Amino acid sequence: MDNMAFIKLFDFKNSSGLLKKEYEKGLRRAGRIWNVLTIQSQTPEILKDSMNLYNSTMFGNSKIPRFDRELLAVITSISNECEY
């Protein structure tokens, strides 16, 4: 028996309102909609806030250089066995 958790995802074609707006921003930013966005598709408000936090962390004022922030993100993803 498979004990994998199931989360209903909403794809771009079936999105509307705030979710579609956030997906469109993701497409412009990365050229595709990554899983990290679709996993939050059930609650577009959380997706929007999450992306605001990401943008502030990666592009906002910081004493940590941008390259180092990207490096930390990659190392974290590898440590967590993430695909992205």
C-alpha cells in the first residue's frame, strides 16, 4: 500500500484570478511553472506571500551577496533532496 501524501494541484489551464496571476508571474520570471508554485496552488494567497518572501530574500537588501544567497538555496535544495 502506498502511503504517499496526495495534494490536488491546479494547472495553468484551469487557473483563474489570483492563482492565474501568480502563475503568469512565474512564467515570466522562469519561463515555466515550477513544482514549488503548483504545490501551493490550493491557496493562492499563500503562494503570493511565499513569492514575496522569496523575492525579498533573494533580491532584497542584504549583507549577503546575491551569489551567496543562490548558493545557499542550491545547497539547501540538495540537502533536502529537492528537484529544483
